[in-house]
Amino acid sequence: MMQTPLTMTQMMKRAEMFFPKKQVVSRTASGIHRFSYKQMAERTRRLADSLTKLGVEKGDRIGTLAWNHHRHLEAYFAIPCMGAVLHTINIRLSPQHICYIINHAEDKVLLVDPDILPLLEKCASELHSVKAFIVMTDDKELPETTLSPIYHYEQLLTESDPNYSFPEDINENDPAGMCYTSATTGNPKGVIYTHRGIVLHSLALGLADGGGISERDVAMPVVPMFHVNAWGIPFAAVWFGTTLVLPGPYFTPKLLAELIETEKVTITAGVPTIWLGLLKELEAGSYDLTSLRAVLCGGSAAPKGMIKTFEQKYNIPFKHAYGMTETSPLALISTLKSYQDKLDPEEKLEIRSKQGTLVPGLELKIIGKDGEVAWDGKEMGELALRGPWIASEYYKDERTQDAFHDGWLYTGDVVTIDEEGFVKIVDRTKDLIKSGGEWISSVDLENALMAHEAVFEAAVVAVPDAQWQERPIACVVLKEGFKGKTTKEDLVEFLKPQFAKWWIPDDILFLEEIPKTSVGKFLKRTLREQVQKEVQK
Ligand code: ADP
């Protein structure tokens, strides 16, 4: 067979050649904009030319601090296709972490949304490597800013060459992108994505039993483009000629529902918090969401009750998936096997609420106390993964040795695997509750609580205990109509038939909200501290 390089340039060129009429729908601060892939490709070439004129060379890291919109999409292709490295920066991190990330990656140019400028101004004096800032604005004028030298994205494009040719000498193992993931302690850790990794991961997103994205889809990634490349959806969508809908900055559940309805979105992707918000909106307003054939959900466990409501009440198919920054991210996806169709609805829901089976192309092993665990859905162990879109190290970081051994990535996720190979995330190694030498899964308790009609959100954390080492405490946010009515005792009674006695939380605290990370996951560390103070009172 031929050894042709798997590069992102071929992805871009395919959209340009075969799907010039297909559309990108982009919401920005000034409203909805529509572009064809022909225009998108031309603007991408122009951006690559502009960056070359600013002195960007092969291998240089170019940072983006931006929402999901068409200019960010252009950067997604222009930067890797010109041989540079697309470094998407999580704008929800603290200014200190953002500054650390930019310096550690040694970004040469930053592409920034206008509303993010103030954040960047706070740490500008500490940035050592940045030679230019480019503002991705709809306005004709540049905004007021202390950053310098500063350029206007559209102005640069106007002055550039629409026929810029991408270099031919890109090696498939060259870096194409990078992304930093937050660590439990210390600074964020960087992961490099190669051209080859991105191409192969995109193929997995297109598999019928993977993401199942095709040309006929209208895909709306709600997951931010600064978080694991919006799960790789923009790359795959452009390659496949899929219509893309990019929801822009500061969207609300109402806006998402409207976009799904008006643009006839067929597939969308985001974390459970987004979908809980959308469900609330669907209860309040009336929308036609019949176009949706898949809601992809990952990043943290999708509560069973939520999957049930989407599918049974709204007839919207739900796909639970699992991954991490280090895995590009798609690694597991929960699709029933054909012969499981005949199971009863509750059994099917039980299976589909697991994180799923392994995506073709990857390998897994699960290491428990005594070596690889049994496939019995009970024995717990740490999930390890390897494959062509799994990172092999952290970028210039000593913490590589904590997670990578013998050619495997140790995910830090404790899981079980059943007879059919469906993996269930039981906890993060650091969030498991160790009570009397046994493990209690905070995730199982959370899911059970969230299936109660009065519960909007629930998080369970460990508190130190003299007798048992650790004990679980539940933190619950009640739905509006239930506040002051549903009691701790009601919830404990609800849990009792579902768990062994020693799993039942020692206390249930009612909160107004649960602290979340920059990507909408429960911030267990902060919650643990909060709960400990509460318990000591
Ligand atoms: P961060 O580590 O910064 O939160 P990642 O997106 O890389 O960012 O997080 C990956 C982690 O998210 C996984 O290791 C796992 O613990 C959790 N995770 C991802 N998807 C799921 C899922 N479907 N169910 C439960 N946990 C999940």
C-alpha cells in the first residue's frame, strides 16, 4: 500500500473541492452569519497568508482565545495547514493559568475575541513570547486596548492572498494542535495533537457506531472550541462536508433550542450541564426539535434520568460518550448491540447510561488490585488506553511519568466492564470515597439522586471520618417548585432500596448551586472544602 501522509490539508481541500456550496452558520456578537465552504476555504488561505506575513513559521504555536464561530473555524484549518500549531486556550481559566499556558507553549501570535481582551490585558506584561495580537471582531474599528502590536482580523484578510498555497512538506506526525488540561494540583498540562491523530480521530467521528457524523448532518458543537477541539467535531465536519452551526458567545438554553429549530440541527454535542439546561427550557417553551437525531454527551456522567427524559419524553436519541483531553477525546461510546434491542427498556437504559464500548482503532485494559479485572460489571480498576489518537506524553512536563507507562495512558478513571464490554466510569481515582476499606462510587450516588423528581443537581463528596476513614455527604440543588418541601429524609428513603446501607450518605446538604469547573464539571475539590466547613460547624 502507499504511504500517503494523513494531514489536515487534505481535509480542508476536500471541503473546498467537493462541498463548496455547503454552509457554516456562525453566531457572533452581531448576529447570525452564513458562509459557504468556498468562502471559508478562501478566508482560511487568506489567514494563512496573513500569518506568514506576520512571520509565523513551521512549528510555531499560535494561540486562540475565542468562542465557537467562523473565524475560529478558519484558524482551526489555516494554522495546521500552514505547518504551525493551533493552540486553543481555555478562556474560562484564571488569568494566572492562561498566562502560564501561553508562556509554556511559547505562543508567537494570539487570535483573540474582543470580549476576551480585558482578560488578556491583565497578564500582558508577563507574556514573553507573543509578537502580535489579532482581534477577531465584527466591528470595522479596532477596540480600545493596551495590547500591542494589535491587528484587525478582517483588515489582515482583506490585504492577503486568497490563493495562498499550503506547504506540501507536512509530515503526518508533525504537531497540528495543542490543548492544556487542568490538573488537580499545579499548572495545566499540555497535550500535542498530530495531523495523523486528528485525521484518524475524525474518521472515528464519522463511523456509524462512533460519532456517526456525515455530509447529511447539520452539526452544532456546543462544547467550546477551546475544550479538546470541540471534541474534534469541526475537523470532521469540514472534511465530510457537513453543515456546521457554531453557537457563538454567551448562548442561553433558549438560544440553543432556537438554533436547533431554525437551522434543523441533526447532531449536537456538549456536557451534561448544557443538556440539563436545555431540558429546563423545553419544559418552559415550545420548540420543534424533531430534526435532532443525536445528542452527544460526555465530559462527565450523563444522569440516567436525563437520558430517559430526552428519549422518552422528547423522542430525542441520546449518545453517551467518554474521553479526555489526552484522548482527542473520543474513546468510548454507548451504542446498543443489535441483539440487545430485545431487552426491556429499563435494562437498555441501564446499558446506555454506561460510557460505552471502545471506539474502533483503540485498545484498552483495566487494572485492578490484582491485575486485569474480570468482565463482570463489578470489579473496579483503572482504565488504561492506547491508540493513534491517544497522547503519548504531556508537553515538556515532568508529570508525564505519572500517567504514561509502557506505552499506555493511565486515565485516572476507575471503571468496571461488563460481559458485553460496556465500560462504566465509577469515579476519578481521586474522587472515590473509601469507607471502611471498601469503595463507594460518588457518581452512582449522584446519578441515583438526580433521578429523583425534586433534584436538579447532586454531587457527592467524601469527608474524613475517624471510624470509617471517609464517609459520603451529598450536596443537592432542588428544582424550583420543590425547595423547602422535599426533605433530607425523603431523599434518604429514595436511596435506601437502591444501595447497600453503608453507601447511604451520612448527610444531605441543600445548596443553591454546585461549584463547577471551567468546563461545567462539578468542582469536587472546592465542594469538599465547603462541605468540611459545614460539617465541622
Ligand atoms: P479536565 O481533566 O480538565 O476536566 P477533560 O475533558 O480532559 O478535562 O476531562 C476528562 C475526564 O472527564 C475523564 O478522565 C473522566 O474523568 C471525565 N469524563 C469524561 N467523559 C465522561 C463521561 N461520559 N462520564 C463520566 N466521566 C467522564
